[in-house]
Amino acid sequence: MSVISSPINKNPQERFILAKLEEVTLFFPSNLVTEILIIETSQLLPLPFYPQSVLGCIQHQGQIIPVVSLYEIRGSNPRLSKEKLKVVRLSENSGNLRGVGIVVDQLLGSQGKEQLSPELFKTDSVITLNEQKMCLFQANLLSEKLWQPQHWLAPQS
Amino acid sequence: MAITESRAEVAVSENNTSKPLNLLKSWIDKHLIPVMGGAATVSLILFSGSIWNTWNAYQGFKNVVIKQFELQHLSDEIIYLDEVLTMSARMAASTGNYYKWEERYNQNIPPLDQAIKEVIELAPSYQEDLAKTDQANQILISMEAQAFDLVREKKPQQALKLLLSPEYDANKEIYSQAINKIFNDIQTQVKETRQVYGNNLRLSLIFSGISFPILLISWGGVIWAVRSYIQQRDMAQRKLLESQTTLLDLNTELQEKGQLLFAAEQATRIENEVLQNDIAHLLDVVSAVEQGELTVQAEVNERLTGIVADTFNRLIEELAKVLIQVLSTAVQVAEKAQISEGIAQQVADRSLAQSTSVNQILERSENVQVSVGASSEQVEQALYALSTLKDIVNQGTEAIAQLRQGIEILGSGSERIIQQMKTLGEFVGLADEFVAEQSEIAQQTQILALNASLVAARASGQQSSTTLLGVAREFEGIAEQVSQLAGATSSGLAVLEQRTRQIHQVVSSVDAEVQNLGNLVGEFREGVQQSNQLFEKVETVTLQAMGAGGAVTQANHQIVEATQKTVKAMEDIAGLAQATADLAQNSLVQSEVMKNLSARLLSTIEFFQLPGVSEREKAHSLPPSNL
């Protein structure tokens, strides 16, 4: 997908931030995104007892931002081989995920809703269009268990 | 002479003592009388000095010290007598018994006067003081006489009063002071005089102490010189006596020898006559030998001429023996010479055979020479071909050297190109880094743009001023980040420009190097063509050399055949030569024999000493003997 951004529309709810996560293109609604950050891996403060998807916390502009990776959700291992990470920080409209930072591989740009395929909005799973995988980001992509320390989890029978 | 010898012996015997002592002794010996006179004079002077000093001391002691002692005695007596007179007067005055005391008084007045007179005589220098004393004395005497008169007139109290009056005491004081002064002066003078004479005596003692060792040494030296002189004289006298006895003995010996000589002279005259007769006989024999008569014999007797005759007889015998030996040796030499002549004839025949063989060899050698000539021509051709080959090879070597040089240049150029390519690669790496940095900057810019769009979207939906203020701050932050990114981008572009310039430089230098290499390659191509031509020439020359080699080989075969024939002929010659050598050895043996014979003969002849032939010539003429 091209990185060309479409002109800013008057209706902000109709714009989407495009990001690449491996071969999947994620579409973040702009109302769910506060800002986009580039952080250094050394700034991450890992949190023990949390799943590997929770990479840790960073301090940004006086606020603590938990950083989450969607690799587990994708089924692959989280990679911290890069020195810098691109993080999409979610806004208050994200509900329980407000202030959380989602790690992505690449930022492609922004597009309006009219430029997107309607099939994208029909499902919350990954779809393939024109041999390209894409997925609409929603808050329910992250499980609630993600935020529970692991030793508190009830043993699975 | 004996005395001189004895003195010399004494001098030699005393040589063992110290040298200065010897010198002194010899000097004293030479000047004994002056030395003794000097010692006597010095002794006399010293003794005179001592005597004068002693006489001086004695005179001083006698004249002054005695006088002083006398003066002291008189002063004591004067004091005593004065007190006697005073006490007599006072006793007479106090007791009233003037007879006894006046008598005593009158008895002691004359001794007092006498004593005073004697003091005046002994010390006229004290006369003035004594005059004062005498005056006071006279006053005292008159007062005492007056006191006696008063005592006689039965007025002892007045007399006593007079004697105890201040006037009396004053005069008494004057008298006693004067006397005391005189006596003090006398004592002082005595002390001074004693000191003076003590010093004089000390000086005389020192003088004596100094003069005593001097006298001792001088007289000791004199005695020692005299004693040595006496010893030398005694020794000389002894030596004289000994030499005299020796002369007497010699004289008697000479007389005896004279008598013996006379007797010997007589005997000699007789013997002389006999000898003359013997010598005449010997002359007759010698003349006979001179004539060639070796059978004569001289008469032998006990005398010297008899010994000469005997020796001459032996000489004649030796001469006969030598001549006989010479004769026999000459016969042997003639026989050996005939044998040597036969051997020489054989050697000549053998040599003739050798010469014919050598002629044959010479013919064959000529053939060989012809073959060698042909072979040498072929060799020359081969040499010429090889020289040409050598020139070609040299040219090839030069071409190869040039090629090598070019290859080295090519190699160095390639290295430079490689280095520059590496530099270029580095620059490309730097460019990659730049691209990565720029892509990163682009991503950041994109992110900033997205953030700006998000903020703008939020701002468009906001109506509150506070929220708008927050949004504005977010825009401000984003703008700062954009400006930083722009600065980073411009600096990156500057770096890119610089690196692009460097890359241009490297590329241009690489281009130049490549052009140089291209020229070099062209030169290499030409060099290779030249090398090809040279190798073609080498091939043709090698073929020529091979042809010449074949011809040389053929010629060598011919030479080998001729050589073999020559070897055979040489072997024949060697056989002949061996035979000749045997004959020569035989001849040598014969020569050795003749040499021994001649040596024997010469050793026999050595008995005679010939005129005009030195020992060295004889030694040279004499061969080493093998006997």
C-alpha cells in the first residue's frame, strides 16, 4: 500500500492511520490514536509477571505508557531486535486501552474511510485483499488477560 | 809500592764501611797534623775560656761575696754593740750601779767604732749613710756619757729620763734606721751580686757543658785518626817486610834458573849440530822422491828429525798406495765406460723406433687436425648461431623485463585502483548510511506529519480554549521536531555533497588509472608481439644450431677414431720408452758405481793438500759417497 496520505477530511472520524506489522496492514481509526512515537528499546522498562506481549513501560512527557506487541496475537514471537520501535499510542476513545502503545513495524500513512474496502469493516480478523493482508484495529484485539500478572492467573485445568 | 798496595788494601778492606766516613777518614789522614793542631787550638781556647770564667767567678766571689758577708757580719755586730751600749747606759741609770755598767759600756765602745770603721773601709759607697749613722751615734754617746755623769752625781732618775727621752729615742731611731738601711742595701747588693755570679756560674757551666762534648768529639776524632794512621802504618810496614822477603826468594830463584839456562844452552848447541846432519839426510831423500823414486826410506831416530823422517816415510807409503788405487780405478772406469757405451747404443736404437712411431702419430694427428678443423668450422657456425640466439635471448630478456616492469606498473595501478575502489566502497557504505539516515528522517517526518494530522483532527473538533491551548502546544512540539529533522536533513545533505565530491575525485582518479592501465595493456600487446617474433627467430636459430651440432658430432666421431689409433701408437711408444727407461736406469747404476769409485779415489786423494784447490772446491768435486 502506498504511503501517500489523502488530504485531511473535515470529518476526523473517517480517517485511518495505516501501519505495517509484518505482512499485515493495520488500520487504526484516527479517533483511537493520540500520537505516534519512536522510542528506543533501551527506554523500555520490562514488567515481570506479565505476558511477553507486554513489552514494558516507557516514560513520555511525564506519563507512563505501557507498550504492547501484537506479535503474540499474530502468533509469532515478539521481536526486540531493533534499536528503535514505532509505537502508536491509543487515545481515550480506546476505552480500557487508553494510553497504551501498540508496537508496529512501519507506518504507511493515513487514508480516508472512502479509500478503504468495505469488507475491512465487516470483520475484526485479518482479511486478504489483492494478495495483501489487512486488519482493522479494534480494542478487543487485546485480551483482558493480557493485563493480569501471570501468577495471579488461575491454574488452567 | 808495598806501602801503596797496603794502603790500597786497607782502603779496599775498609770499603765496607760507610762512604762519608771513609771520605772523612781519608781527609783526616791527609791533613792529620793540621787537624790535630786545630783540635789542640780549639781545646786551648775552650780551656782558656773556662779558666777565665772560673777565675772571674773566683775573683768575684772573693772580692764581692766575701766582702758582702763581712759587711753583714759587721752590721750584726754594730747592731749588737749598739744595743749593748744602750742597755748598759739604761741599766746603769735604772740600777744606779754605774761602775759595772760604765765599765761594760766603755769596753764595747772601741769594738763598735772599729766595726763602723771596717764597714767604711769595706764599703766606701755607704760612707754617706755611715756618716749620718756616726753623727747619730755621737749624739747618743754624748747623751749616754751625760747619763753616766748624772748617775755618778747620784741622779739616776734624770739619767734614766735622759736615756728615755724622745731626743734619745729619735737619735736612736735615726741611728737604727740608717744602720738598717745600710744593712738592707748591703743585703740587696749581696743578693744581686749573688744572682749575677749565679748567672755567671751557670753560663760557665753551660760553656763547660758545650765545650766538653766538643772537646770530647774533636779529641776522639783525633785519637781515631791517629789510631787509624798508626794501624795503616803498621800494616804498610808489615806489607813491606813481606814484599822484601818475596823479592829475596825471587832473586834466589832467578839465580838458579840462570844456571839451568846456561847448561841448557850448551846442550842445545850440541843438539843443533846433530839436527843439521839429520836435515841434510832428509833433503837427500826428498830429492829422490822428487825424481819419482818412491822406494827410498829416510833414517828414523829418536830425535825430532827422526819423527819427521818417519812421517815422511809414511807419506811416501800413502802416496804409493794412492797412485796404485788411482791406477786400478782408472781400469774399472774404462770397463764401465764400455758398458755405458753399449747401453747408450741400445737407447739410441730404441729412440729411433720411438721417433718412427712419433712420425706415425704425427700423421694421424694431422688427420685429427683436419677433422678438428672441420669440426671447428661447424662449431664456429654453431657458435655464431648460438651468439645470434644469445642476442635474441637478450632481446627477449629485455622485452620480458619491460613486460615485467609493465606488469609491476599494472600491478601497482591495480592496487591503487583496488584501494580507490575500496575507498569508493567505503563511500558507498557511507552513502548507504546516509540513505538509511535519510529514510529514518523520512519516517520520522512521516510520523510527525501523522501526529500533526491527528492533532489537527482533534483541534478541529475542539471548541474550548484550554483544549485548543493544549493542542497548540502539541503543534509547537511537533514543529520543533520538524525543525530538528530539517536541520538533520540539511546536515545530512551537506555530508552527502561532501561525500559525493569525494566520490567524484575517487572516480576521476580511478578513470585516470584505468586509462593508464589501458595504455599499459597496449604496450603489453606490442611487447607480446615482439616476444613472438623473437621466439620465431630463436626457433630458426636453434634449428641452425642443431644442424651444426650434427656436423660437429660426425666430426667428433672421426676425431675419436683418430684418437684411438693415436692412443695405440702412444702405447707402443710408452713400451719403447719403458725399455729405454730400464736401460737408462742400468746406465744410472753404472754411473753410481763409477761415482762411488771416484768418491773413494777422492777420499784417498784428500790425504794430500794440493796448492790452488780450496776445501770447498774439493767438497764440490767429491760426490756423495755410497760406501
